[in-house]
Amino acid sequence: MKTRPATKKQTLTTPPRETPGALSETTRSTALAVAGWLEEKKARGITVLDVTPFSSVADVMVICTAQSARHAQALADWLLERYAEQGIVYLGMEGHAEGRWILVDGNDILVHIFQDESREFYNLDSLWANAHVLLSQSEPVDQS
């Protein structure tokens, strides 16, 4: 029987689970393709994280920032179109109506599309700081 951590600190310092295998090359290449598709439509700050040792939910997390709710929705729609073209199955999507944080569940790959404020607030990049970074694009500097 598993015991639950008693404190928040214990939860955050729980060692990664052992996995029988490493990240598959197919999942890795698909995640990097997803990042490329998002970049085509001007997503910013794209980060691709291998969370295989830490998560039983997914192998890879793709995190990016959209410029507005409409942009976030367009990115999610574009991603689903590309999934359909490539024959990639997705399990569902949450947050599309509001567009502040859209989650596209591609089974092995979770895609988080944030607006700036939501990305800063939820700070998934820090939450998954121990994950292996497959790709990290820094946010562009505002030239105004």
C-alpha cells in the first residue's frame, strides 16, 4: 500500500519513479514536430520537457505562450489539424473556450498553450524543473 507524503515539501522532493524504458524516439520526434508546428504559428517561449521519470500521465510536456485568447485558440485548432493530417490520436482538449490555458492531451504528449499571465501564474516550467529539456526557446525581447 502506498503512503501519501505528509507535507508539501515531501511531495516536491519525492524521487522520480523508475521507468522500464526511456522516452521512445517516436514520441521524442513527434514532440519536437509539435514544437515546430506551434512555432510556425508564432507561439513564443516553446519548451519541450521529457517528464518520463516523473509522470505517469505523459512522457513529454510541450509548453508555449500565445499572444491572446484568439491566438491560443488558433494554435490549438492548428495543432488538431496537424494531428489529423499525421494520424496522431488525441484524447481531448480543455480550456479552448476561454483561451487562457489550453491543454491538448495527445496521450504521450501534453501540450499547454498559455497566455502570458497564466503561464507566469502556474509556472509549469519551474514545477517540472527536474525534467530533461529537449527544447527551450527563450521568450523574445519586447522591442517597443
